[in-house]
Amino acid sequence: MKYNLIIILFLANLSLTYAQDVIELKNSDKLTGKVIDGKSVREAEGNVHFVQGNINVYCNSATQYIDENRLVLSGNVRIYQDTLTLLTSRGVYYGNDKRAIGEGSVTLKDPNATLTANRGTYFFNDAKADFKGNVKVENKDYIITSNELIYFRNTEDSFAKGNVVVITDSAVIKADFIDFLKRSGITNAYINAQIDSDSTIINADTLKNFSFEKKSNASGNVKIKNLSNNVLLIGNYAENFEVTNYSYISGNASLIQVENFIDSLFIYSDKMEAYRNLPEYYKASGNVEIIRNDFLSKSGYAYYFIETETVALQDKPVLWQNNSQMTGDSIYAELPGKVLQKITVNKIQESPNSSESFLISISDSVNFTDRYNQVAGNKIEILFENEKLKDVNVYNNSKSIYFVYDESGKANGVNRVTGENMNIIFDNDEKVIKIVVDKDPVGLYASENNINEITLQLDGFLLRNDKPVKK
């Protein structure tokens, strides 16, 4: 008796399950039955309505393969499940795995989004849509377009590939592949990835955007372009923070600012930081190199201020301009209008291992390339005209060595001058034409015949031959 009861319950459950899985025809204006290849087939036309559980299928005409539990649908196909609507011009519905294929243009609607595509498949058990061809997902907060896309209704996650574009209220993200995780606020973009946010465009192999935090990470061939000032940052890895207008880039970091087809500013470093709030500036750290025409420098740190067009160098800086070399504890270069006008070299007295400010320039670049005019002191201000040495002011503990030439250019000895403060004036060929010492001047002259009798280098003289080159 016990075993008979178990068998009866099993058969009842099997019958109930079977009844739930079978597609049931509810209505049609015309119905025709036939057998094709030994299989039972029904053809329904006009106001066709099928039901399977909570799934309702409507169309103009349908062919029902009873043994396969499959429908071939055509004409104004509509499939409903609770709050879901699936629309297409023709398609196939598989009852055994509750799967619908839209073979014409297909539209899926639910309270969270509307999906459209050339064709697509929807899996009712998994609440998953797999759409292909001109795919578009629309939500009040975002739009996604792509060649292919998989969408999960329960989580609102989208996995798209092929010409993918995600548009939100804060950014436009593009890539070959994008995973858009709506509820977690994370977007992962792979291959040819780009994010356009406000006035900043980021390109990389891989991008990760956090919409709630309004920040992005980028890795692999990273480029950050600031559209407001034409500054381009390049490196291996970057993070961008929209709220604070701050970003940094590391790993072979570079800053490039195109001024025209000839004049461009290049800054190379281990790490580059961008502070885009006013006053906007960039900080380079670690093995910093700067190149702008004949303006070349190396340092441990460098700051580039956009508004004032000023470069500040720290941590053992050296700067070259044409035939001149400058060293000190810190160096400031002013380039208003992208034209070098002034360089200030400072000795920081309270700094450990502080060194004097130093200026070295070739005295005659044609005949005497081994003779160097030299200036040293606590502070040196160098003024330029047409980016050539024009005027040099030296403050506190001033010293200079300059070589003398007659009107024909023949060497005529050397002058060595010391004093408290000093003003040196150069001609158009960057040769010394006048030196003025305002306090405690001491001068020593050696003729060309006696030039070897005095020291031709100031204490601290060090000529550098490691000028940076474009990478």
C-alpha cells in the first residue's frame, strides 16, 4: 500500500510538471493539423495565443511542433512574462528550455531598460538576453550601443562587444569590449578603451570606471588629454578623480603640450600628477627631463604651472639653454606666451648639502669651445631676449670668470671678478660686454700670454654632458 501511494504521487507530480512544460494553444482564428516527417504539427492563423506557465505568446500565425514543444512564430510576435515584453517580426520559441529567438528586429522591454537589436535570444529561466546586430540598451541613467550584448535582467548587468559605447550623465565610455555593472556602478572596458569626461579624454588598453565614486583607473598605453589646454599625458598606468579634478600617471610618464607644429613641451618622469583646479599645474617626480626646443633640463622634481607658464625645478636641477648651463638648489623658468624670458637659480641656505647657484656658458662657440664664462652666487637671475642671454644679476657672494676678445675675435685674456652683487650684460652673440659690481669689487686680469697663471674655473664648476633627448 505504501509503495502504491509513492507511485501515485510520483505520477501525479510527473503529470503536473509535464502539464506546466507543454505549450498550450489558447486561441487562433484558424487551426490546421498535419504530420510532417512523422511528427505532429499544428498551424494556427489569426489572433494566435499560446501559454506556457506565466509566459504568454501572441502572433499572427504560428507553426506548433508538438513533439518538440516548439513554436515557429511570424507576424507581430509578442511574448510576455510578468513585467517583461519581447517583440519581434518573426521568431522561434522553445518550450523545453523556455527560450525565444527573435529572427527579425527584436525589442525587449522591462521596467529597468529597453533593448533593441537586429536579432536576439532571450532565456526566460535565466532572465538573460543575448542580442546581436545594432544593439541598443536604453535606461533613464544610461545608453549602451554595440554589435553584440548579453543582458541580465535581475542584476541589470550588460556584457557588450564590438564598437561598444556607454553614455551616462557623467561620461562616455568606448571600447571593443565593455562590462557594464549597473548596480555596482562599475564599468570595465577592454581594448581600444576610451572615457570622455568633462574636458578630459582617457585612452588605454584597459579602463575601469567607478560611477558612484566618479573615478577611473587605466592601464596599458594610457593617454590622458586635457582639451582645455591641449596637454597630453602618456604612461603605463593612471588614475583619474573627477570630483577633485586630480589625476596621476606612472610608468614611463610623459607630458606633451603642442604649441605649434615646431614648438612643443615634453616632460618625462617616473610619475606625473595633474591638478586641474585653478591654478592648474602638473607635478613630475623621479628622473624628470624637460625638452622645449633649446630649453632642456633634468631634476628630481618639476612643476609646470599652466596659468603663469612657469617651470619650477627641484632636487639637483640642471638646465640648459642654447650654450648655457645652470645649476642650483632650485630653478624657476618663466615662459609667458611660450617664450623664455627669465630664469632664477636659488641657493637654499637652510637645505642640507646646499650648493651655490651656477651659470656656465661657452665664451666662443667657434674658436674656443673649451673656454667657459662662469657666474656663481647665492641667487642668479637670468634675463633673455629672443631666448638668448641678455642680462644676468647675481646676488650675495658673487663670482665670475669671463674671457676677453678683441674686435677681431682674437683671444685677449681672462677676467676674474668677485663682489657682493653683480650685473653682467651680454651682446647678441651672448658674449660679455660689461660687468658691474655694486659692493666690494675685486678684479683680476690675466693676459693671453699669462692666462695659465690663474685658475680658469670657479669652485663648484661641473660641466654636464647628459642633455635629455626626445623619446
